[in-house]
Amino acid sequence: MKMLEGTDLWTVVAIGLLTVNTVITRCFFFIVNKRWTLPPWAQRGLHYAPIAALAGVIVPEVLMLNGHLLSTWQDARPYAVAAGAGWYFWRRGLLGTLVCGMTVYLGLRLGLGW
């Protein structure tokens, strides 16, 4: 087998093993014949997984800039989040939350240049 210049055997082996790993993990539920269920503690934990994933993505984006915590109060993101959260807890509507948060964000960003 002729390999491209700059490709060594370890790279080919790593790609092959990662491919096998991906196929096995994605097809696991089709490969296993026996029906199985998760234990109750795991099912409870999965209820919180989407919230934890969103928090893990959104919180650093709101409170950090270039890998460091915000050092100034002149950033529109925390104010937009606070306004959107306030709207949600007041009215319980998703569309209004998005509109309120983006209105505050764009107002501060475009109006004041934050």
C-alpha cells in the first residue's frame, strides 16, 4: 500500500482505530440483541444533561472574553442575559425572552458601542 508523502504508519493506524471506535459506539444499540434499560439514577441524570451542556457552553461565552473573565462592566452580554432571564421569569415565554435579550444586546452594542 502506497502512502502519501508525509503520512506515516501511526497516522494510518490512528485513523483506522478511530473509525472502528466511531462505528462501534454509534451502532452499539443496533449490534446488541438484548433489550436493556438504564438504572433509575442514570435516567434521572439524563434529565439534567441538556441543562448542563447549555450551561457549559453559554456561561463561558457570556462571562469571558479571549479566555479571561470580563474585566469591565461595559460589555453588553451580561446585561442582555439578565434582561432575557428577567423577561422569562416574568412572562414565561421563549420568544419574548429572545426578543428582550437581543434588544438589550443590540441597543448596548450599537447604541453605546460596547
